[in-house]
Amino acid sequence: MIKLLTSLVLVLYVASAHAYEERSFDNPAEEALFDTLVKELRCLVCQNQNIADSDADLAVDLRREIYSMIGSGKTKADILDFMVQRYGEFVLYKPRFNARTLVLWFGPGLLLMLGGFILYRSTLSNKEQTSPDAAALARARSLLDEE
Amino acid sequence: MKFLIPLIVFAAISVFLLIGLDKDPTVVPSPLIGKPAPEFTLPVLGREGAQFSTEEMKGKVWLLNIWATWCVACRVEHPLLVELAGQGVVDIVGLNYKDQDALAMQWLKELGDPYVLTAVDQTGRIGIDWGFYGAPETFVIDKSGIVRHKHIGPVAPADLQNTILPLVAELEAGSS
């Protein structure tokens, strides 16, 4: 039992550990900002990973850069601007809201509404088709009665 | 009429997928194009105490080639750069990225030195300013210090002939 607990604790400890270097922050807010930023920024070298998960040299450098910018009192917007100016909007896992990204932001919702509308229309017309008229019902009944 | 709907949807998806086939997802368009080249002042490789500043290139069309000895693709494009330098049409400035000076100097001695000079970016901090992410990268900068083109990965002869050299000629001819 003790063994099991110990291994469980160890596993959980590892799971909660950061994949990247330990750093010390002046306050929890700065640490939280760092954690959000490294998760929201894409590593350009291995493009399906964020800066937090990536082991690439560039990701290490960018974590260091972000850390030092936070240390010098830069805001989240400042740091995101810094990254976009250098690497383009592609670095943002969460795209900005502007004219170019309108389709991205509203597309899924619009498609969902369109789908819902089509579904509504088709079930409505199905209902109309399948509901038999009174005469047909009467005929069916009389046929059944004959049996 | 209704049976056409799936066909139309299929055609639309096909068109998007077809467009996607031609795109290389590893090439990210640089936001630097059309913007002033990030300035830097860095030590010059092999010249004790010498410094290079991007200021010195004002009034010239030039190429910035970011390279390193640990970069295999850089070795691939190197002969082409040496050849280009031999033609004397455009100055190539090297930026040796996160490398060791001794190795870099050895490389230039063995493979030839196409650069008017090589600036040393030991920490990679200047690379970040240039949005560098995939060695090698080559930038074309115009006379007023505006970045006009970025090539990611090794420059192939076709890239040089079709894109870089015509652009250099055009920029040279321009008065700006």
C-alpha cells in the first residue's frame, strides 16, 4: 500500500512539473502571466507545439526572452506585440480578433446555425410528408377491420 | 436539384484541399517584409575588437545570410553563396547564429568565405529580432534599409535566378 501511494505521489509530482526550466518570479501574477504566454505562443521550429512544450533551442531562447520582459514590467499585450512583430500572427495560438480573422472567429458559429436551420427545415418537411390525411387513415382502418 | 448539394460541398472542399497541397506549412511569411530591417551592432568574426553595425549598409542593396556550422542545410547552400559572391553583384553579410567562433572560422577557411564580413550573434538575441527560426535564412535589404524579401531554408540556384537576383537588380536600379 505504502509502495503504491509513494509511486502515485511520484507520478503526480512528475505530471505537475513544468517541462521547462524552473524560474523564480517576484509575484504569483508574473508567474501566471509567464505560464499563459508560453502556452499561447507557437514554437516556429516545431510548429505544432507551444513554447512551453517545445525543446527546440529557439523555444528555450524565447522563454528566456519572455521571462526577462516580464521581469522588466512588460504587459501581456507588449509581449504579444513583440512576438507578432518578429514572427507574424502565426505565433499566436489564439488568433487576434480583426477583419482578417472574422471568418475564423464567426465561421464555426455561422456553420452551426446554418446546420441547425437545415435540420429544422428538413424535419419539418418530413413531418408534412409522413402525416397521412384523414381519407387515407379511414381507408387503412377499413382495410384493417376487414381482416 | 437536391442531389447536387453534396456534390457542390465536395467540390468546395476539394478546391480548398487542392490549394493547401501547394502550400508549405513550414514557411511562415515574415512580418518584416516592407519594414525597416532590425538594427544591430555586433562583433565581427575573426577581427579582434571590430564591430559591425547595420548602419554601415545604408545606401546599399545587401543580403543578410543567417548561418551556423551546426546547420546542415547551410552547408548545402554555401557553394552557391561563394559563387554569388564571386560575381560581385551584391554584398552578403553573414550572421553567425549561436555558434563557436573557432568552428565558424574553420568553416569559412575550408569552404570559402562569401561574406563581406560575418557578424557574431552568440546568444541568438539578434536572430529573435529578425524572426529567425529555420537556419539558414536569407534576407534582401534595400538601399534605405527596408527588408524586401526573406528566403527560409537553403537558397537553391532557381531561387537565386528567379527571385533574389531579379529583385536585387530592381532595387539597385531604384533611386531610393
